Amino acid sequence: MNLAELNKVAEAMVAPGRGILAADESTGTIKKRFDALGVESTPDNRRDYREMLFRTGEAMSKYISGVILYDETIRQTAKNGTPLVKLIEKAGSIPGIKVDKGTKPLPFCPDEVVTEGLDGLRERLVEYRGLGAKFAKWRAVIDIADGAIPSYTCIRTNTHALARYAALCQDEGIVPIVEPEVLMDGGHDIDRCYQVTEMVLKLQFEELYFQRVALEGMVLKPNMVVPGKKSSKRASVDEVAEKTLRVLRACVPAAVPGIAFLSGGQSDEEATAHLDAMNRMGPLPWRLTFSYGRALQHAPQKAWSGKSENVAAAQRAFNHRAMMNGLAATGQWKADLERKAA
């Protein structure tokens, strides 16, 4: 393991004013998004859509530090024959890859899941590194529900798998994004989210220590501390920012170069406002930025709608969202900037 090289990549992933584009939707997930737009989900359409994002010069060169790809995408070439990975690199961004195999039911834990994909992972990492990936992502899913969910078994099993994945990545010269996501589905309030997120992060860093993962060569991708979508008790932007920072300060060592939040079902503007508020509450021991999927892509997807004549409008929409989040990553976003035409 070359820790200096891993640290260099991790620092670049969370460079000031830049964040990560999560473009690693599985074929099933992107089909749902395309279905909503009336677009057929074919390999060419998926390629054309993602190529459009990667060719958005201003967004990619100024605000997007890295792109998480799906297995299909890392192997695809642009219409002119250039590998999509090379397009990303040419734009000044870093290619990464989702490596987990999705979730399966966790034995003896009803309604809970474990993320799989450790079998054969080392060999896949070697191949992905050869295809140009400099970092990887693995997502664990922790639900909050009535009764004993999440169980200690679920949290421990998922954080252990994440730590094993992270160690394998570093051993193969790839920076791991560690993503233990506490879902915002459900009717729980913000304090219940805080309590669960605290336990998840405490156990996550214990597991990373036991697996000898170098914190300087990783990026954390956590949820923000927010109430469940079905909760009647909403939280202000400042409350979300304050409680999220409180749990991070209590659980995340300063050796971690940066934290790139998932959007987790928040609206585009909520995800931006929360990130901005946290960065205004510094100084902080780590950089705080974004690793958004829907919160970066919803607007350009809608503008594009599968039509080549809409590419320019979709790229403007992507530029706008990337810029808004780039500003939020340095605490310089303002709500009135959203009112200006994308």
C-alpha cells in the first residue's frame, strides 16, 4: 500500500469547492428513472446520457472532483470511440467504481439487509484499476423502523463488510469510499436518526481500525442527520447542520481527509442548503463536500428526456446544480442563486 498516493487521491476527491458525481445507478435503477421520462433504457441511451454529463465542461472541470461509475459504464466508449473513463480524466476529474453487489436479506433479522460482494473483490479491483478506476464505493443500508430496527447484528455485519472492502481497496491501491447509509425512509424524528447514525459511525470506525484501514487514504460518505420522510416533526436547515456536525465531531477522526455526503432522497435544494450551512459552521477538522446522485442529476435528466436537441439545456441544468453544490462545499451558496435561470 502506497499511503502517500492514496492520500493524494483522497485529498483531490474532496478538493475545496468540488465534489463527487454518483453516476453508478444499477441498470434497474436507471431504468426506473428513464421510464419516468418515457425514455427506453438501452445501453446506447444510458451511454448517451452519461456521456452528455461527462462532456459538460464547466461542471466537470470546476465542480466535479470524481465520478462513481457502474460496471457497464466503466467499460463503455463515447460515440466517437473514446473510453468514457478518458473523457472524465480529460475533464480533470477522477474515475471511480461501485463494487458492491447489492443487498440481500440478513438471516434472523427480519426486514434488514446486508450488502454483499466481498467474494472475488480483489480480482475485480485489479481489473477496475486496469480500466482506470482510482477509487471505489461500497454502500451499506441501515433502516430505521419501529421495534428493534436497526438491530446491532445488522449494524455490526454491515460495518464489518465495509471495513473488509476498504482494506482490500487500499491493498490494491484504490481509495475506498466508505458509505454506511442510515435511510431517511420512515416516520422517525431527527433525534432517532442522530442516535442510530452515532452508533453506526462509532462501530464503523472501530471496524476500520480492526481491519487496519489507513484513515488518511479513505473518504467517508455518510447520511446527514435528518428526520424520516414520513415524520410530522420537520427540522430546520440549521438544526440538520448542527446535529450532523455534532455526530461527525463525536465519531469521525480528524485523520479522515474528507466527508462527502449522500443526498439520500432530499430535494436538490435541501441537499445543497444543508451542506452550505455545515460549511458555514466551521472551522472543521475535515473537508465537507457532496457525493450526490439524484440531487445532481434530477434536473438535467428531466431537461434531457432522451432528446438530442435538449442536450444543451440539460448541460446547463447540470452546470447549475454542480455550481450550487460547489458553492455549498465552501459555505458560499445563497438561496437567491437558485432563482436565477439554470
